[in-house]
Amino acid sequence: MSEALVARRKCGMKKIMTQNASTVRIASNGRLSLPTKFRRQVGLENGGVAVVRVEDGEIRIRPVKAVVEEIQNLAAQYFTGSGETVEQFLADRREEAVSEK
């Protein structure tokens, strides 16, 4: 491989690693600290609850609020034209849950 190609690849990797990325240390107990700039971008600057999953060999962390919104948007597709809203559906399910107790 030519030196020019190696240099271009290194430059490209550096660009990928510095674009909205940061290195964090994970403690032996699994604890890590997320940089403030990332927490602020997703509304977790003061902490909160997140969903963690592995996707394509990567750890993905998302605020619960964002996951709920995504699910609601997906569900809304099925309610369009039915006259029922996602909010009404959820309210009905909550009522059923209370009556089952």
C-alpha cells in the first residue's frame, strides 16, 4: 500500500473518531461517565434513565423518552384512519390494567 493511501486512511479514521466522538474509560464494574456534551445533546445533562442495547457489535445508549417516542410514532402508523389515537389506546390499556388488579 502506498504511503499516500496510508496517510489518507489515517486522516479519514481520525476524522471519524473526532466527529461527535469521545474516548471514555469503562471501570471493571462496568460503570462509565458520559461526556456532558453528549448528555446535553440528548436531554440527559442532569442524569436520567436510558435504554442500552448492542446493535451491530456496538453499544447504543438512548434516553427512554426517545425510545418511547419512536414506538409511539411506529404505533401511530397503525392507528391512522381507525379513529383511535395512540393516547386513547394507552389510556384504554391503563384502565384495563387497573381493573385487572
